[in-house]
Amino acid sequence: MPRAQVLTLEELARVAKAFIDLGVKKIRLTGGEPTVRAGLSKLAGWISDVPGLEELNLTTNGARLTEQAMALREAGVTRVNISLDSLNADRFRALTRTGELADVLAGIDAALAAGFERVKLNCVILRGRNDDEVEALTEFALQRGLDIAFIEEMPLGAIDEHDRADAFVSSQEIREQLEQRWTLLPATESSAGPSRYWKVSGFSSRVGFISPHSHNFCHLCNRVRVTVEGRLLLCLGNEHSVDLKPILRDSDDDAPLRAAIVAAMDLKPERHHFSLDDGEQLVRFMNMTGG
């Protein structure tokens, strides 16, 4: 898109500071793919320097972490989530359309070497495509001291490569499969986010489940997202939003920005209403929802 439509690094930092000034303790840089943005570590450094922030996290496909992991850690990034849906190179390429598994595995090693507080794998499991790898992915995580989260597919954007209803695998089904091999104990800590974590007996890793279909977590959700274009999304599963870009660009004073953020919270919907029926619930793909 035209560069003028995209928030500058400085504008993104202003938005982050406004949220922190209002009491936000955790910020995540996500996407789309945040590591393709030039100056990402610079932005991370600006945000991490704001007093009051407790965690600055990153979600990435991992392909560029070999070059960026150390710089991001030094800039103040606390934790990293890396998408990994298969350990088979051909299948991984088919699922991601363009991804190279070797690059992601090298990125995971780079993240571990950089010393982030926690590194977590995010896995979307689809029946008939990668559901036979649940145990292998878990074993991969356990042996490396990684956390792992299994995510039910969210119906964002129109697709034609699989039928969402036929491919759906619930968190309950995955947990029951894992419990046949490992002992899972409910974790006492909570991220105040959508993941529900279980400890694995004998390992330092945690297994998480994000269940937007089978176990709606909206009543616990305290998250919002600002897209790269400056749209404040109040829910990934709804289109409720406020455009912060004109407010940012009309004045260097951040008071109107903070006021707009506070006012927008009244628009945060009670819940999303995802369905496995044919057709998308939202036209917006996740790769259009960076922020």
C-alpha cells in the first residue's frame, strides 16, 4: 500500500506510549509479519524504554530471526511466539504457501540463543493436513524447553484450499490425544490472554490451547490491536474499530490520542461469533491485520 497510509515508526511508538500512559503493561508486535518492517528493533527499543511497560513481546513466522533475534532481545523484546505448523518441509511449504522450514528452525535456534525469557510455538492444526503431527510438534517443543500453543483456526478471509468445518480440530481433541502420552497439569499462572495453559509433568514447557470456537474466551479478553494503518481494532473477530491515524497526524499533542483510545473501549464487543459454516465471517485476512 502507499507509504503514506502506513504509520511511521515514530507514530507507532506514540501509540504504544499512549497505551502505556493509560496503564497498559504488555505490548505485542505482530502481523502479518513484523520482521519485514525496516527498523523493527529501533521501534522495539523506543517502546521498551517507556516507563511502566512490563512486557514487550513479538509474534513472527521466525524466518528472519537468524538476522534479527539478538538485536530484538537487546532492544528489549521479552518473549517471542513463532508459528510452526509442520516439521515436514514439503508440508510446511504447502501450508504456508511460501515458507522454508529450515529457515524457521534456524530462527527458533537463534531465538533460544538470544536469551528471550520464553519462546513459544504457535500451531494451527487442521484435520487431514497436519493433525498427525500433534505429538511430534509437542515433542519438538518439550525437548527444546519451548512452550507450545495449539490454536483453533479462525475464519478470517475467504479460502478455497480446505473446508473449515471438515478440517476443524478442537482443543479438547488435541488435549485428549496429548494426555495419552504425557501428564498435563493445569497451570496456575495466566497470561490474561486467550491461551489456557497446562504444565507437562517432567518438563519445563507449557502446552497452551487457544479455542475461539469451542471455548469462547471473550469474557476474559483485555486485548485490542492497532493495525499498521492506524485502525484500533477492538476485537479480531469483529470489525468494530476507530481510526487513530488522523488524530495522530492532526496534532503532536497526545492528549486527544489518549482520549480517543479511552472512548473506543465502549465499542469493544461482548464477544465474537465465529462459525464453521461456509464463507468467511470477516473479509480481513490476518496478514492484513499487522500491528
